[in-house]
Amino acid sequence: MIRDTAKAVLKSLLTEKDFLNELDDKVGDGDHGLNMARGAQAAIEALDALDDGTDLAKVLQAIGEAFTTNVGGTSGRLYGAALSEAAAVVDENSDLDAATLEKIFGAVVDAIQTRGNAQAGDKTMLDVLIPIRDSFSAEVCADKSFEEILTLARDAARDGLENTKTLAAKKGRAASLGKKSVGFEDPGAASSLIIFRALCGQWKSGLRN
Ligand code: ADP
Ligand code: MG
């Protein structure tokens, strides 16, 4: 059920709270794990209160609102908007296939770029989310199974996070460090990878069953 998948993914953020705080300690103010955990906890409660846990749009909307309302940091505002706008591009007939995922991650990237004005290479969450979106394009997905596509997307996301170590931050708190931010992973890119890995884990276990 969609609600259970979403809750499992949100729980991965609770588990990684300290790790994300430590990353943000190096290039920011040390609260990224706390922000994500606060949003995830509120989102889990909002999902439990939903009448219908099978409606993807409602699930995405509830998570988006929970992040927007309960998280003070930049990431809460950006992830909140991203989830709310993703909710607007799906309906009850949406299949979980590459085309739908391209739409969802397209909406996520657009929402974040509209609000944060960052580009690929600025050392933000977009350096993981853009490669994920691009992995679901029709061109890349031609002749591949869903499982192969997920593996490619997950590898692209992992490489995207790794690449943030080579970048100087141009947006967010880390931007004030400039070149001194090189050598460290971007915390928001790390949380995006955690979320996507957890999602892939849920989908793959569904595929195997
Ligand atoms: P804050 O910076 O308010 O303390 P967090 O620590 O929770 O918020 O989140 C920091 C993360 O937010 C960064 O690692 C980066 O990935 C992301 N971020 C910050 N500014 C932007 C932006 N303008 N566009 C996209 N992502 C951003
Ligand atoms: Mg922070």
C-alpha cells in the first residue's frame, strides 16, 4: 500500500538523523538531520490520519504539507513544495512506471529550482534529484526493465552525491564557505539519496514478491 511504502521511506530519515546532522555540521549549521526528522515524524502522523492511504496524490500532498508546516529550514520549504507539486502531476490512474516517475521527479526539480534558484553543480539536493529525473527519460529507459531502470537511477543518484564533494557551494548556508566547502558532501543531496534508496528498496521488494 502506498501509505506503508511512504512511511517506510520516512522512517529511513529518522534513522539517518545523526548522520545528516554531522554532514550539515561540516558545511552548514548542523540541523539538516533534525529538520528532516521533524518533517518525517509530522508526515508519518499526517499519513496515519488520512482516510485513504492508497491515493498517491493525497499521500504526496500530506507529506508535502507536513514538511512545509513543521520544518523551519530551507530544506523543509524546498522538499515541502516539491512533494506538493509532485502531488499535482499524479492521479488515481497513474501507474508506477518510468513515465510517471519522470513526471514526479520533473515536478520535484522544477519546484525546487523555482524557489531556490539553484542549478546543477551548485552543490545542493538538485545534484542528486536532477540525475534521478534524467534516468527516467524515455530515451534512457527504452528496452530496459523497471528493475534495470531503478538500478541505473540509484547509481546516478549515488554518483551525484559523490560529485558534490568536488563542488564549491553556490547556494544555501554552505555558499558562505565557497571553496572551503569542497571535499564535503552536500547534506541535502545526501538526504535525497537516502530517500531514493529507501524508495528503491521498497519497490524492489514489491517486484520480487
Ligand atoms: P538550513 O540551510 O536552513 O539549515 P537544512 O540544513 O535543513 O536547512 O538544509 C540544507 C540543504 O538545503 C543544503 O544541503 C542544500 O542541499 C539545500 N539547499 C539550500 N539552499 C538551496 C537552494 N537554493 N536550492 C536547492 N537546495 C538548497
Ligand atoms: Mg542546516
